[in-house]
Amino acid sequence: MSNGAVILQNISKSYKTVKALTEINVSIAKGELFGFIGPDGAGKTTLFRILTTLLNPDSGTATVEGFDTVKNYKSIRNIAGYMPGRFSLYQDLTVEENLSFFASIYNTTIEENYHLIADIYKHIEPFKHRKAGKLSGGMKQKLALSCALIHKPEVLFLDEPTTGVDAVSRMEFWEMLKKLRSQGITILVSTPYMDEAALCDRVALMQNGHVMTIDTPNAIINAFPVKIYAVRSNRMFHLLNDLQSIPETEAVYRFGDVVHYLSHSKTFDPLSITRHLDSLSHTEITVNQSVPTIEDSFMLYMRKSDKFNISQHDN
Amino acid sequence: MKGFIIKEFLHIFRDLRTMLILFGMPVVQVLLFGFAITNEINHASIAILDQAKDEVSMKITDKILSSGYFDLKAVLTHPDQIEAAFGEGVIKEVVVFEPGFGRKLEKEGKANMQIITDASDPNTANLLYNYTSGIVRDYSREMMENKTPPMQISIESNMMYNPELKGVFMFVPGTITILLMLVSAMMTSISIAREKELGTMEVLLVSPLKPFQIIIGKVLPYILLSFTNAVVILVLAFTVFGMPINGSILFLLLESILFIVMALSMGIFISTVSQTQQQAMLLSMFVLMLPTILLSGFIFPIENMPLPLQILSNIMPSKWFIIIVKSIMIKGLGITYVWKETLILLGMTLFFIGLSVKKFNIRLG
């Protein structure tokens, strides 16, 4: 995929004491809706800042639409739309003033590109004379997206656009992104919410500055190597530790209000969980096989990279 | 660019605090100074030394005393008594007529009188002199109407104790300087730091705007507002205190614009080294305000400072601006006398503009 819209090659970046990104290689196709999924501190924001020319990488090269982020940063600044993690709006300006300001710095007007933002902007247009600081989180998000879109960017960078926004607005927002993709805009989104991964064409799972895997959400889930059992009992507090003590255990972790149990044995019998817990005087035990999700994959990859790190230390 | 400037004006007009600092403070400061330094004269104690005692000198004396501003405390008979009269501290002014005052005026068309004031309170001294000489000029104008050969009463002013009138009207040049510095430098540095703090700078940087466009967009509104401020202060100084503007007003305004641009470029420089509004504010306070007040000669005369501080005062732009304003307003001098100070300011301006454009980061961190 050498003619991708966004290509990162061996990108590394360190701050004074922290290694924020290590050897990142990603290639994103034109018109793709690509997600960077990972918890806080995974390096998502640093990655976005390198791609939007706000930071220079320590090593490696990155290109956006063929332009190098270091040498041709000016060209990228003409074609990129960027929505930083905090909604960077002028709180003391009204909705309309914010939008027309961001249009003006790209030498365009609201009228000229209204069709691009119409779907999104029509939600907040009734409040166009309200100050941006007085908007709800969801409305701020829509305004910030409108501002990032008003100059008809070819690539859109959205850094945690759904953080701090209610569930309904989050769903609406992803609907909008799907519509934008159908207009041919390449969209890069970062999010700490695992459930949003399924809404992307492809995702990169990130942890501690590493990309653990890149694939379509379905492929990641299908590649899940073992069965998952969702376990409950009356003593949820002790459940984690008690399950660890089963000999065939691969991993045990909380998942919502249940505990997910993974075994490395191919011939594992789920009844052994019940028996084991029973012997430790748990009651109301339920064990159900569960369909893997991106979050399960993420936990497994995280364990692998942790083991990898530990073995590295041992050497 | 136009959009940027409009946006900046909106920020200013929407923020009550900014508006108060911009427009409230100058008025309050100037008025505070105005009322702290009395400018009204009521029943000032004076003495008269009339060595002529003729019709004209008596008439002038009458006119002065009947004006209501002055109380006659002593009638002197000999110049030696003048010093003693002031020594008691009650008499603030002595009016002296030369011997044969009226006769000389009649025959030679010219006579001399002297107004001696106690300049240890320089402001009062100046006012007393202005009031008295005004009355005398009025009188001579009346006389001239019916006399064909022009007659002239020449008044010699003599300040006791503080002949150079240090401190007189110092507050207006000083206030203008401080306010322009504060409004221009602090306000711009805060407004740029705010963009950094709120993260909007990130979006501006990712846009095709060039650094100089961002800087000009930030600065232009403040040039206009600071200029308005300077005019407001001058008008107040002129109307409330009777501060003279002896030199060219146009030249004074041009020098003010130069100083405003200088202060703004310092403000931009400060904002390039600070990340938050608070940092920018503190830096402006300590780097700009305190030295301006303490080292510019506004409050403490530079000649009285220890040598190291005197040398240090040379790098204070405000010192040079105060010299310029004083020269223009009080001494009525033009560019031929203050070109050196103007050049220094110009140099400092270019230095800071260059530095801030260079330091202005096209990226983060």
C-alpha cells in the first residue's frame, strides 16, 4: 500500500523521560475510516500531532497525501482538518463566529462549503448565536467537527472526538463520520472506547507507544485464539484470585460486571470452573461461553506485550 | 487575516475584565494622580515687593489680589527680605516690580517684573506662576488697546529651591508610559498565551496561517486600542490638569505609536516563552511593570541611583519614551532634539519583532 493517504514508517518519538512512540508503521488507504484504539498514554495524541505537523518525530518518516510531515508541512496544513483532543473552540465567540473564523483562516466562507457541513451543522444551527462556551459536550463536538471540515480537507484527524460526550451523541457522531467517508474524505480517529473500534474500517490497537496489531475489527475478533467464559458468583470480590488458581488458566480479567476466564488448554472443560469455585465455597455460580470483542483482543495483546517486556528485562 | 482581526476585537469587547483594564484603568489612574496633586489655587499666600510704587504697579497688584486666588501676607521693602519670607514656609510666591516700573513702561515700552515661587512643591509653584502671569498678561493686553507704541511687560520666573522643576508633570509622561506598556505588552502576551492554554493555538498552527499573520492579527487591534488610550490620557491630562503640550501633537502621537509597537513586540516575545496566561501575566508584571515603574525615572530620579542601576536603566525602553514625552510636552522640542531616543526605541522595536518572529514556534513544544 505504497500509495496510501497516510503512511508512517518507523516513527519514534520520545519526550524528556518517556518514550511516547516506538517504531510505528501504519499505512492508511484513501477514503478509509481508520481508528487508533488505546487507553490514555498509549501515544495516540503524539501520533496525531506528528501527522498534523505539530511535532517532528525523532526518527522515521510520515507522509500525508504524499507530503512529508517535516519537509512539506505547509502543504499538509492546507489539506488537513484537525480536531484536537480538547474541543479547541473560542468559548467567548458564538457558534457562527467560530465557524466563520475558521473558514476565514483557510480563505473560504461558510456559504462556499456549507454543503460539506450541512448534515452536522444543521443540528447546532438553531443555536448559532449562542456562545461556544455555553454549548453541551455533544454540541461542542459537532461545532468542532464543523470547524475542522469547513475548508474541505482531504484528510481529517480527529483526536479522541467522543471523549466526554454522552452515548447518544457518540452514536450520532459515528453516523456522521460514515457519511463523511462516503464523500471520499480519509478519516483518522483515536479513541479510548473499545466498542467504537467495530465502527471503523480498520483499527490499530495501541499500548505504551507500540502498535500491537492492525486489521479490520472482524479479523481481529476472528483471530481470537481461545474460548472465553464469562463467570459470575456470589463472591465477585474473591472471584479473580480464586480463578487464577486453576492450573490451566491463561488469563482472568474483569469485563463489565462479569469476569472473563481464558484457558490455554485446548481440551479445557468449563465444568472444571464450576467445580473449582464450588470447592472454594462460591455459590450462585454461572459460567457462559462469550463471543470475543475487541476489548478481549486488546487484553490478550496487552498480556503478550507485557510478557514480552518482562522477558526482555530478564535478559 | 481580516477574520483574525475581527475575532480578536470580539475577544476584547466580550471580556469585561479586558475592557476594564483597557479603558477603565487609564481614566482612573490619571484621575487619581490628578486629585492626589492639587491643581486648584485658593487663597495662596503671597508677598509683594514693589520697588516702583507707581500707578501701573499698584494697578497690577490690585488685579492680582482681587482675583481671589491670592492672599497678601506681607509687603516687602527690600530684595534681601525675599529669602526670609519664603523661609517661614507660609508664603508661596513673591511678586517683584523693578524700580521705576510704570515710568519705564511708558518711556521705553518695556518693563520687568519677577515672579518668584517656592518650587519645593513644584506643581503648586508652576500653577501659581501660570495664574499670576496670566493676570499680568491680561492687564498688558488691556493697556495695549489704547496705546500706540507697543508696550511689553516682561516677566521673569524664578523658582526657589527646585529650579529645574523635577517631578512637575512627571506623572503624565510616566502614566502614559506605564499604561501603554501594561495594555500593550500584558494584554497581547495574555491573549496569545490564552490560545495556547485553550488549545486553539494547535488549530491555528495546523492552518495555513503564517506566523507573521497570526502576530499581526493579534497585534493590530491592540495598536488601535492602545492608541485610543494614549489619546484619552492626553486629553485628560490637558483638560483636568492643564498639562501643557508645547510641542507638536502629531509628533507626540507618532512617538506614542512607536512606543506602543515596541511594547507589543515585547508582549509577543513574552508570550512565546510562556505557556499559560498566568505565566504571561507574571512575566509581564516582573519583566515590564516593575522595572518601568522603578528604573525609568518615573518615580525615582535616575541621577540619584547607584551607578549599576543607572546603567541598567538604559535598557528600559520606558526611560527613553519618558524623555521623549517630556521633551515634547513640556519643553516643546522636536525631532532634532530627541532623534537619539527615537532611534533607540526604533532599534529596540526591531530587535523584539525579529526575536518574536524567530521564536514564534511553527510547531508545538
